[in-house]
Amino acid sequence: PAQGLRIAAMAAARRLDTRFHHVHGANVRIDATRTQATRVESFANGLCFSCEPLAPGQIFLVEIEEKELGWCGHLRVGLTAHDPQSLRVVPEYSLPDLVSLGDTWVFAITRSHNRVAPGAEPRAPGRLPEPFLRIEHLRIPRDPLVGRSRPGRYSHLLDSLYQLNVLPATARRSRIGVLYAPQPDGTADMHIVINGEDMGPSARGLPAARPLYAVVDVFASTKSVRVIQVDYGLPSLQTLCRLVIQKHVVHRLAIDGLALPPLLKTFCKE
């Protein structure tokens, strides 16, 4: 527990640095806040990096903001021990170009990746997730990790799908993150988190003593992504209230009939 608290504190101290690096692929445009990356042409040269190495347990989380039809393949994420500024040329692709340089681990996201990791306890149908996602000794607030539909005229028809967290991993508003969990032998495991679910260790034996940067490849049908900031503190009272309310209603339309302030009703529908 003490180690988990130390890691959470380190990650919290670095959360303001979750921005994109000024070094990136030739076809990427980074906005002024360095939190949005958009591929402006072609389907490649979309490589991006975190502006700083990640702290142990710190998640680099992005939301897919825009898709582009006509291309095969989707977002790719991972970690690299290469300082982006040390790259003579930013590779065209994360797979295989950046990986072939060594000390890089990249995971290609597909439509089928929204599955609970092997060995994880399956969630009972209709049961809402716990407020925290637990990965080994790490604990991360789940609420910002989950991509959601926007409340709309027919959004209540999708409630059962979103409660079971089957928003396709490659869809707009899907949230995908990468982090590393230190191991007792001095190495680390890389974990990919998709819409609040841990996909399990995607790579083992990473050099935890070396700086590890997040890799985000805005590839093919993924056109634009935005960094999501994660607060590692306790869930807000508002979030806890939403969990309780959602647990006791049939679908979003039922929330309209509750004696709640309008702003809280809107928050509960998300």
C-alpha cells in the first residue's frame, strides 16, 4: 500500500506534464496547448510523444476526437526509452520503424480490444464499475478513463451497452491510455487501458530505471486525438453520487423524473 501511495503521488505531481512533445511526425499538427494532435494529410507520419518521461504508474490518456474513412488500421500506443529530441528523423511508422530502433514497445489498437484482460474477474451484467481501476499495486480513478456517448435524443437505447463498456476501442470518444507498472526485479510491465479496462501486460521487462516516454501514433483511420488529464486524488462527491444514481435507474430518461437540479441530471446522463 505504501508503495502504491508513493507511485500515485509521483504521478499526481507530473499530471500537468501530460502534453505532447514538440518533436513529432511530419504530417501531425499539434495545437497551441499541445494537448491535441491531428494528422493533416496521408495516413502515416503521425508519430507523437509525451513531452516528458512518464512517472511510474502515470497514465498517458488520449481520446479519439476525429476519424478518417478510407484507411485501414487504427491508433497505436506504447512506450519508448528514446528521448524524442535524440531522434535524427522521426520515423514514418511506430510499427515497425520506431520499434526496430530497439527499446520501444508499441501496441496496435483494434476493434476487438475492449475485452477484460485474461484472468481478470468479469463484471456482472448491469453492475457498475468500481471508482478506481486497480492494476497490480496501482490505483487510478476510473471515471476519466471511460469514453462515453453524449446524451442525446436516443442515447437511452445504448445504456445497457455503455454500462457493460463495449464502446468500440477504435470509435470516436474512445479513451486509450498507456502506463508502466514497476516490478520487484527492477523492470516494468507496460499496460494499455481502454475505456477504463486494463488489457493486461502488453510487454514485460521494460527498463524501469530509464526514462520512458509515451508513444501515440495517429495512424490511418484515426485522424485526431486529445490528451485527457487525470487527477489521481479521490473521486469527487459528484462522481460518487452519479454512480449511485445510475445504479438505481433503468436508463437515462428515468433521470429526468428525479427531483434533482438540472445540472446534476445532465451530469448523471453522461
